[in-house]
Amino acid sequence: MIKAFKGFFRRFFNKLFKKKKQVKLGLYGPPNGGKTTLANKICVDWLGEEMGAVSNIAHETREIQVKEQILIKSGNKQIGFNLVDTPGIATKIDYEDFVKAGMKEKEAKTRAKEATKGVIDAIKWLDDMDTVIVVLDSTKDPYSQVNITIIGNLEARKIPVLVVANKIDMKKSDLKKVQAAFPQYKVIGISAKYGKNIEAFYEALFDLLG
Amino acid sequence: MHGDASDAILKGCTNCGGKLFFFVKKEHIERAQQRTFDLTKKDKEQIEKDVYDIIGSEIDTDLPVVLDIESINILKPGKYELDLVNLFKRKHPLIYKLDEGKYVVDLIESFKKLSNKKD
């Protein structure tokens, strides 16, 4: 509890005195929600280079990745942050899922082990985040244990949150369902892959960080 | 399976010499026994190696280590179940020194203690 308050006051005073410390902006969410695709979109838009590899097979990002000093602008305003891309958080990691996706058994088992370590690392890093973007796949049920646990823990730590409902370009996408699941948060529907509605996302980011 | 305060925890398993132990609550002993029978020797060795790879950077592999499986449950090599609620409660495993050069890592208890200390 004290930790959550400490974090809250640290963020409050940093904001109050406009301390020039770089804000840590974390991307959290279940595997294959599009965290790295969004990280790449942000990095390409504002730095001109990508952040990490993406894949259709879950748990492609298995290590924390940090891109420092990203500066985004809107009119006369600008904000800077360090972007932290994290491995997908899951309750079950099974190498057989990777084998079904075409991987060899040994490679799949190593991926499962690294993905498990990735979940632990992502959770360890959470207390260091100043603001978090929760990236969800809008084609999937938002009421999952992973989503609820992540958002519940962010709330308990008083870390400001923006929920991104990704993949709105897909037929099965249901933005309203995601919005209904998390009514206490601003939920922005985007397609990180195609850049759809990305301007609204940057606006929301400005509101959150500014 | 070794009982509470067994010498094996300090000296290593008397059968296989293994130094990695999983803590199992009394009510789960039967289920755990069933599970260990299902695993081959190769599976057990692989699981032990994987555990050290996952948490090993903070732990000396030559020393006995006790892990609580309520946060990370390894069913077989490559098959993991993670209890997120428990994982979110804690930060780093705390290592208890039992004797000169002998240590125990108790994830659940250590994190409870860490969090109580802070609150």
C-alpha cells in the first residue's frame, strides 16, 4: 500500500515541479495483442526506426525492450518518454501451442521457458512504470483473467492507464465490448498495424502524459 | 518427497543428489505424488534446468533451493501455469540462509514478509 502511495506522490511531484526525468511509458497486455506492433508504430512515427520483431506466433517478445527519449508533438505541445515494451502476460504457456504453429519441439520448449521468464520480468518492471498503455486484442473477450489482473494491479498501484483496443481493422473486432469491460478508463480503438485511428491514440496519450 | 525440516533440504536429496525442491502444501501432497510419478528422470532433470534458467540469475545452483510452486507450476518441460495474482504480489525471491553455505528460497513466505515490512 505504501509503495502505491509512494509511486502516486512521486508522479504527482514530478508533474508539479516539471522535473526533467524521462517518464517511463509501459506497454502491457496479453500475448499477441499487438504491443510490439504499436511500439514499432510509435517509434517509426517519431524516431524513424522500429523497436522489435513481431510474429503471428504468441510470445515473440520475451525480453523487456526500452526505447529512450521519444518525443511526440501535437501543435505547439510536445512530450517525451521512454517507451518500455514488455513480454505478453499469460496464465498458461504450453510449448505444444508453438509446435502447432509450426515450431520444432526443442525450439518451442525454449520459447515457453523464455516466455515464462518474460512474464515474471514484465511483472517485476510494473512498479517502475509512470504510465501504462494496456494493449488488448479487440477481437477477443476482454473479460479474461489476464486483463482483469493487469488492470486491477495498475489501479492498486495508482498508475495512470490508457486502454488500447487493437486490431479494429478485423471483422471480429468489438470495440464497444472492450469499452463496456473497462468503463473507468479511456479506451481507444486502433489498428497499430495499419495506423488506423492512431491520431486519436496520440491525442489520448497527450491527455494522459501532459 | 521429503518432510518438513528434512536433512535432505540442507544436504541434497539422498536418492538423486538433487538440490532443487518444490514446496508442496499438505493438502496437495497426493496430487504432487501422482504428478512426480508421471515424470521421467529426463523430464525432472530438464525441469530443474529450466527452473534455474528462469530464476537462476539470483541463485547459486550448487546450493539447496526450495521453490513454492503456487506461483509457477511446471507440469512438464515446456508446460507452465502461472498464478498471476501471486506473481503480482511479489518482487524478488528472498533467499534464507539456513546454515553456512546453505540457503532456502521460499517465494510465497518471503514475499508476504517483504510486503508486511513495507506496509
